[in-house]
Amino acid sequence: ETGVTQSPTHLIKTRGQQVTLRCSSQSGHNTVSWYQQALGQGPQFIFQYYREEENGRGNFPPRFSGLQFPNYSSELNVNALELDDSALYLCASSLPDRYEQYFGPGTRLTVT
Amino acid sequence: GNSVTQMEGPVTLSEEAFLTINCTYTATGYPSLFWYVQYPGEGLQLLLKATKADDKGSNKGFEATYRKETTSFHLEKGSVQVSDSAVYFCALSDLIGSARQLTFGSGTQLTVLP
């Protein structure tokens, strides 16, 4: 059984640029969630995708957007990067009727 | 809104010591509760869960009991090992729209010394 994978592992961007992060869900999981984890803090929910539609969003601005593809993989896009966007971005997959989520290793984004 | 409060770290213990990490929550209704562990440079791993009051979750020697009366879900282990050194996160389930999402505490850093 393949776990959740994310790419790239690390990324350095300049303020104002745009970034795309990618995630492949665990085999059989059709729901993908994205979280932002700032240094020394717990993860914060960004949004969740199910059946290629966003079905819930946390307290993040519209410049954070996403996609889910028919194979359940997902992308997180962040426009107009700000210094405070520097964080570990975690993808998690799950079944739609279950609360437990399974996390990937994350993408470390640094904005300079 | 819903929230999770964890005991502040860092926590440093000697090998074979008893571990308790406190977690309390505020929530409407009866959420499912989780403990996740994060090893250095890695993502979060689900350690254990409990879905209703008085349920005990357990895994790898760790245990936590869902206490509705005290809104708590404290993590315990009878004898820690050096390999247990990590950051531990308590979390509760929540609904935003139709999304089942997790609300996390701020994490507790555990260091176990040989």
C-alpha cells in the first residue's frame, strides 16, 4: 500500500511569486486535505477536496487555491507569496466518511 | 470555535520513565480525538484515536482515554524509550462545511535521554 507522497521536498521562493505544491493520496483515499504548519506550531487546516471540489476551507485568503484530479491527487497553489507563508505544507488523505487522516512528509516552503 | 490545549513543553525524561502529556479540548458535540506524532523532518503519523466517551485508544505502548466529564484526552506511556523522542500533537475532529478536518494543539516536544 502506497502512502501519501508530496513534492517537492523543499522550495525557496521570493515574495510576490507563485508556487504549486503536489500531493498523491494514499491508495483508495479519495479525500485530500491541506494544512499549513508554521515553525513550532500545530498544523492549521487550509482546505479539503472531495470529488474534485473544495468542500470546506479554513481561515485562509483566496490566494490559497487548490485542485483535485480524477486520480485523487491534488495541488495547492499560493499566489502573491508573503514572508509569513514560510511553513511546512502538509497534505493528508482520508476516506470521506472517516475523521482520521494520513499525512505525507510535507513540503518545506521558504519565502525570502 | 473548537480548540485543543496541550501541556507546554519541552518535556525531558530518562529512558524507562513514565510519560504523561496533558490534552484538554473545547468543542460542541462529541468530536473524535487523536494523538499524532511527528519525528524530526517528517510529517505527522497517527498514533491513536478514540471516537466516543470512555473509549481508550492504544498503540505502541501509548494509551489515551476519552474523558467527556473533564474534556480531556491525556497521552500516557509506562516506559519511554529514546526512540519515542518526537513532537506529539493532540487533535480533535471538526466539520467545516462538509469537510471533516482536524484541529490541532500546539504540540509537545518530548526528549528521552539514555
